[in-house]
Amino acid sequence: MRMTAVRFRLACLALLTSTGLCLAATPAALAQDDPQFRGEYSDWRVFTRNTDAGMSCYALSRPTDSTPRAHEHGSVYFLVASWQSGAVEEQPSLLVGYDLRPTSPPQVRVGSDRFDMFADGQEGFLDDLDEEDDLIRAMRRGSVMRVTATTLDGVATAYEFSLSGVTAALERAETLCN
């Protein structure tokens, strides 16, 4: 399953790089393909971006709580990405501001549902692609999503994301990418 997830990771990495979350592009290049803010739905925001491969759409949120408080977490996001081409549809992922420990991969919990991720640098993706739809359904039903992760140095971190507005944000992203 991981090899398939890695292919999707490449598409998501391109999306994240284009949003300005990664600052490798020149200002002129960013100006050409700036992500377009498409709406805010409570605690979730929707963006689109046109690329040579077509339009990408994504909903993202920042955590409402991060622990330990003394740790420098950097920019942390949970996002759900889709491509108009259909190459990626509602792919959930975690982006943190530090390297994740591969031997202690992130876990996502929504209510009593648990989803295991694999760590790849500063990103986490579901270990089992067949669970992506299950996680999205749980997010739509839930009110809070908790994510645990471990830094490369062994610091246990935890994040709480509000799911208020996630359904509307995902519906908007889907409409924009169809």
C-alpha cells in the first residue's frame, strides 16, 4: 500500500509547495500560480491552484491546540487535497514544521476511530489508502480530530483540530474541482 501512497505524496508535495507553505519557489513563479483563496468555513479554508497538470483543490485547517506547549512545532496543517484530473481525490495528510520519526508514525483519531499514518519527512499520509474514505466520513461526522506524532528527536507531540466547517469546506473543494 505504501508505494501507492508515495505516488500520491508527490502530487500532494507539489500542492503544498505551491501554497507557499514551502518557500522554494521564486516570487515571480509564485505570482504565476498563486493559490486562490476560495472560502472559509468555520475552522477550515479552501484554496485552488492552477498547474500544468490541471487544477488542484484543497481544504486545510490549523490545530486549535498543540502540545507540548514548550516545543517549537513550526507550521502545522491537516489538509484534504483533490485534483481536477481525478489523480487524487480527498487525500488527507498532515504537514508539520519538523521531521517526523519514521518508527513512530502519526496516528489520527476521530471519536473512537483510529487511523495509522506513515511518516515521510515532515508529512504524514494514511498507511492504508483504503481507509481514506473512512477517515473523511469520520471527519464529516465528528467534532474534533486528534493527531499524535513524534519528532525525529523523540518528542511526543499532539494536535487537536476542530472539524467545524469541514463538511462545507470539502463540498466546496469538490465543487471547484469537478
